[in-house]
Amino acid sequence: MSTPEITTTERTALDRILLDALDPLASAMRARATGYSADRMWAADPSEVALAVLGTWKVVDQEVERLTATAARTAASYGAGYDRLGAAWGLTRQGARRKWPDAVDGPAAAPRDGSVLELFGGTAELFADVTSGGWRWSARGADGAHSGELDTPLLARKEEAAAHAGAFLKEHSTQADRTPAAPAAG
């Protein structure tokens, strides 16, 4: 896969769309920073307006980086390795590994399968969210409390989902589940 190219017409249309989307965000950010209303932003000193726009592009750039990392993790969850991620972004395999170090699990993009935890008398299941590249969990505690997959936060790593699920199971255990077993008489 090669790096996508866009035509001059597509670039012009994209510029217009991005600038139209940026304008309200830049106005709102400048209004918060200065205390002036958003409708007065463009009447300010031109250099201040340009700096507000530049600061807003930084925010947009950070969001694009976040969404790019999510797309890389999603591609990896479907089996793409660093060689293919790099090709899509115009990087070498090593460049892709540096850009998205946690995108690919292991030497080849292994499918992100779930797991089942049995702790404190309850059970939790971990689920990979392939659209975001994150993890969710659902659990039923020993006391009968239930937390569904969509009730739980999206987490970056499987280990985080396991920790949250474990904390839920501990919180919803019964007293007998929390008490350590007595040593066997011998």
C-alpha cells in the first residue's frame, strides 16, 4: 500500500472544510483565553488572531495524532504488522514501530482476544474494542452486582481493563470471599 495522494481540487476542498471547522473552535478558545466574546475575536489585533489560530491548530494536531494512533491500533488488531502500518503512513517498519510503539502486540499482530477473570467469588470478561483499539470489561460480583461492557470506560490496555474489573469484583465480593483461607491443621 502506498501513501495516498490527493489532487489539487481535493486539497482545496479539504482546506475549506478544515478552516470552516477550525473557526468556531479558534473563536471559543480565544474567548476563553482573553475573556472577550467569540464574536469579537476577529476584530482583535491581527497577530493575536493569527496566534489564536496557530494555538488551535496545535490542539487539532494533537487530536489527529490521537486518532491516528487509534487507527494504527485498529489496523494491528486486524492483523497488520509494523511493515504495513509504515507503508500506509509512508514510513519504514522501524519508523512505524517508533511512531506507534504499542500498536502491535508481539512480532506479528496477534488478534486481541478476551479473557475471563474469576476473583473474589465473581466473574469478569475482558473485551477488545476493535473500533477504538481499546479494552472494556463486564463483570458480575459475588453479591450479584453487574456491570455491563458499555457501562465501563474504554481503556488503553488489556491489563488496565483487568485491574478495573478486579477492583469491581473485590468491591462486590462477599465477606467470605475476602477472608483468607485458614492454614490447614497439620
